[in-house]
Amino acid sequence: MPVVIRERTAAALTSILTNKDGKTLAVTAEPGMGRDPWTYDSNTHKDWLLGLSSMNRQAILMPTLYHPVLGEKYSYLKKGDSLSFRFRYTVKKMTGIVYINM
């Protein structure tokens, strides 16, 4: 079953999958799409604007972002209302591993 993670638990608003051949697919929310944790000097950590998952709604492995999250802010739309969401996909083939000594 797909699990949707709250944006406040993610270090980055990105869902990433890599297969055993080193091919990586990621989906990332554009800057400004996530919540502001301190809107007008008040704690808004409870707000949930984005959800991240490594599976889509059909339980197929696919990096996925959800906006709006059902039942949360901006999910209650009226007839004729519109909502926009910006994101980008990244596809990369890893050709080798780089080790950094510190």
C-alpha cells in the first residue's frame, strides 16, 4: 500500500527511487510550493500542503508528490476554482561511485 509522508518529516521535498542498475528517477516540488513553518511569526508546522510517496495510488513504484493533500488546506475547492502546482522530474544514470575522504 502506498504511504504518504508529511512534508515536515522530509529533509527535502523530493521523492527518489533508484533501481539496481543505478538508474534514478526523482520528483521534486519547485521552491515555494511547500509550507512556511513560521507564517507571520506563528508556528505553522501542523500545516500539510505536500505529501511524498515512493508509490502511486495504484501501488506501483513511482516517486510521487501529492498537492493538495486530501482533507488539508487548499483541498476544499468549489466548482470553478483552480489550483496550480509546480514540480520537476529528474532522471539520472549513475555511472560510478565517488568516495570523499574527510
